[in-house]
Amino acid sequence: MPTTPGLSVRRAALRLLDAVFRRGETLEQAEGAALGDIRKAPDRALAKAIAGETLRWLTDFDALIDSATKQSLPDDAKARMVLRIMLAQALRLDTPPHAVIATGLPLLAGGPRRLAHGVFSAVMKTGGVKPGRSTLPDAPTLPAAVQARWGETKAAAIAPGLAFPPELDLALKDAAETETRAVAMGGVTFAPGHIRLPRGAAVESLADFKAGDWWVQDLAASIPARLLGPGAGKHALDLCAAPGGKTMQLAAAGWKVTALDMSKRRLDLLKDN
């Protein structure tokens, strides 16, 4: 029986989310195992985008799901998680509803499958969804625990920053190549050794991905090592070093770096980087 195109990507997105909710991992930590059978860069990027949008808009997706069910689904029910990723695709990634159904329902069987089909159809029909218009608010509704932790004022300021995935920041091994590489990669630069690319850039598909001439590192995260300046052979100890951005940044600046992390999985990620 032929496999539905795109189904493996949705399974991978579910594995990413399972690692987040059940094991408390970050998406970055979960990538290695969850995306192990996804070889193509665009497919890996799509799985991460589905999982990311699901987490970003989780509270709002759950509200839509609950509005279409007589009895609330348990938070850890697989049907709820599948519905979340279906809504993430339909409402945030502009995936056609027929494609969402074709790649979402096969993740379930029996009663849960019929339930998910009915709930998704109800949300799309009665939830106010119209072409070019989303039922979602302008900014994600933060979970109650997050709002309680930060307070109403700060939570209201945080939410708009989560509405869209951030741009992709790269750190360069050789700062002298900044302008040339920025032009070649279609990005902009705000500091020597830095390039910012548009949202959605698939890292694995970028030029020189495996050459080691650049690595992914948020510009703000690069500030501490920038302040330390050239190492000139001096020693630096990088604790909690994974995924390795500051380690590579310090090494590129001439420091002799000892990088430590208590997590073997994160150390493996550092070595890969």
C-alpha cells in the first residue's frame, strides 16, 4: 500500500512535540531522534515549522478544539495533538484543508480518527475561517502559567514577539567575509561576523552548510564572546556549552576552549556542530 506523500513529515512533527511534552526537551534537543528518517532539508524544515507553530499557538488551538467538542479531550490525547498540528498547518502555514486532512487523519485510527475529522471540519466551517482570514488573534495567547509567571503587562509585551518565527542569525568564522557572504546569501548584517537571513530559511540547504565557515547563533547570544575579544591563545572554559555557538565563536577568535555540558545528547549536538 503506497504511503501518503507528506505523512512521514507529520509523524516527525508529532515525535518532536512528544519529546517536548513528555520528556521536557527543546525542539533543538529533539531534532536528532525525531527527524532521523527525514533526509530532505525542506521536509525537515516543514516538520520543525509545524511543531514550532503548534507550540507558539498552543493555547489558541486548544480553545478552537474545545469549542468543537462536547467533552474536552485530555491534554495528552493523541487526537488532540494531531488536531493541533492540523490547525497549525491550516491556520498558520497556509496548507490547503484537503492536504491537512490527507496527511493528518492517517496518524489516527478508529474513533479518534473520526473525531479528529469532525472537529477539524467543524472548526474550519463554523470557526469563522474564511479565505485569507484566520480565526486566530494577532498575537498568540500565552499559557496561563506563563502569564502568571510574568504578569499581565509583561505577558502582553511578550506575545507579539511570538507571532512569527524569528529571522535566522548566522555567525561567521572569518569576520572579514561578512559583506561578501551577506550579499551571496541574500541576508543583511548588523555586526562583523554576523548575517541575518529571512524567516523560514532551511539551514541544511544553505551554501557551505558542512564546511564549518558559519554556524547558527542568535546575534544577542554572540555578545558575551564578542566582549571578551581576541583570545591570543588564552584558555576559556565554556560551561553548558551545547549547542556550541559560543564555543565556536571563541575558538574562531583564537581562544583555546574547553567545552563542557552535563547532557551527553547535547554534547553530541555540539560535536556535530
